[in-house]
Amino acid sequence: MRYYRPLVQAGRVRPEGALVLAGGPYWFAQAEEIARDGGGRIVAAGDVPRDWQNRLTRPRAPVAGKTMDRARIMGILNVTPDSFSDGGDFSEADAAVAQARRMVSEGADIIDVGGESTRPGARTVPEAEEIDRTAPVIAAIREAVDVGVSIDTRKRGVAKAAAAAGAELVNDISGFTFDVGLAPFCAQSGLAVCVMHSRGNPETMQDDPRYDDVLLDVYDFLAGQVAMLEELGLPRDRIVVDPGIGFGKTVAHNLTLLRGIALFHGLGCPVLLGASRKGFIGKLGHAPEAKERAPGSIAVGLAAVAQGVQILRVHDVAATAQALALWRAVEKG
């Protein structure tokens, strides 16, 4: 099998034969052809197989009411006592709603509410407790702010309560492998989903993770899960994909995924990057405290946007929005 990573570019002047990437502002005139045996070459966009061309170029449908014709910001709202960078900050409903208002005013397009920490070593939260943490907050946000809301959960019961409270998207860090009832529920309920790659569970995922080829292994997993979701009746237009930075990956794995992230456009879905404040940023950026990692997080996010990534899931909304605004201004001239 051959894989095709578009060599993404921007600008109004395009060479003959260039193809528009995902209906957005970027394009590619060439792609890297990748093989598992290590062989590879650069090919013209027109020489990319037709099925890959179709998936790479098809315009992406809106997610949680937001068009995917430019990079969107998903603001992280953890209503947990133990998340790795903001545990306990927003566990009270009033504080959570105030933070949601703040993030929307700063430029967040979607608010992602999570009631279970998935940091390395975290333990599973009982379903009822996760519902109690998240559903009232989602309902209060939908009443207070005009914004799309997603629920960060692995569990059907939590997703059901969140959808009843107004969530439009289910963001499952297990890639719909933890609870076999979650994917059918999302398909039947008309919800959008984000399918993420992870290796193992939060308690064990960083115990010596290994891959044959991390970029292609993650791609194949996501391709399989997207196909599974389609078979359940959930169309590709309602699916977002996330390579799962930091979830069962070493620093080297994370960097390989970031360098090759444009490959995931070949799945025909919007691509989400969740690298904000992750441990590898602290290691490479010499920032031991998670809340000091905004500059590194933004650098990684902009590198992904340059490869056409449509959604950045971040803690530091205002700083990210400012960086994107300047990025767009420079691109347009």
C-alpha cells in the first residue's frame, strides 16, 4: 500500500495542476508517496491516485456549526479536580461557565467539556460522577453563550446526558474502543464525533509505547475506525480525526506525527490537533510547569495550521487567537 502526504502550501499564485486541500485556503502541487518498506518519492498532485485525490480535496463539512474553511479554536474546559494543567480550576459550575464565556470572548469557536482526566496515570471516573460533573455545565453554557459544545468522554451514558444538555460533538480519546455502545449511539443520535488514536489506557499508555511506523500505524487505525463509523451510519461529514499527540507516544513519536500530520487529510475528514501544554512541549521547551507552555503550544499549533489542520484544541485561547490572526495577516499580505 502507498500513502500520500500532500506538501501543503499557501498563496494566491499556484502552479498548473495544483489541487485545493479540503476546500480550504491551502493547496498542494506535489505529494510525498510513502511506503512501509521505507521507499518513497515526490509525485505531482495529478499523479496521486484518484481515491486519495478525492479525499484530500473534498470540502469539509461544518463541525459544531463552524465552517472548516479556516483554522478553528476548540477551548478546553476541564471540570475535573485532577487534570494535568488546570485540575480544580473550573470544577465548580459557576467558574466553568465564566471560563466558557471568557474563552468565547477570546476567540474560541467550540468549547470541549471534559469530566474525566486522561493524563498519564489517571484512573477511570465512574460514569455517574462524570455525568454529574459535565451535564449541568454543558446545559449552563448553552443557555449562557452562543457556542458549539463538545463532550470529551469515552462513555455512552455520559455522551447521552451531554447530548441532552446540548452537546453537538463527542470527542472520544479512545477512538471508540472503550465503550462499544458509544459509536452506535452517536450514529443514531445524529451527533458529530472526533475519533482519536491512543495506545493503551491513561493508566498505562506511557509504559514504553512502540510502533512499527508511528505515522502509518496511527493513520491505519484512524482509517479503520472511520470505516467502522461509516458502517454504523455515521457519514464522513460528521467525523473529525485526531492523531492523539501524547497518548501512548514518546517525544520522537509526537514529532514524527507533527511533521507528517498532513497525511491525515487523506482520511477525508477535518483534522484536529490536541498538543496544548503536553509534556513533550515542556521537555523540548524547558517549561516544567504546564501553564508556562503557551509559547511552545502555539508554535506547534501554527506548524500544524501551515499543513492545513482545521481545529486546534487549546488551553490558551486568547494567545492562540492572536497568533492565528497575525498568521493570517502575514499570509494574505
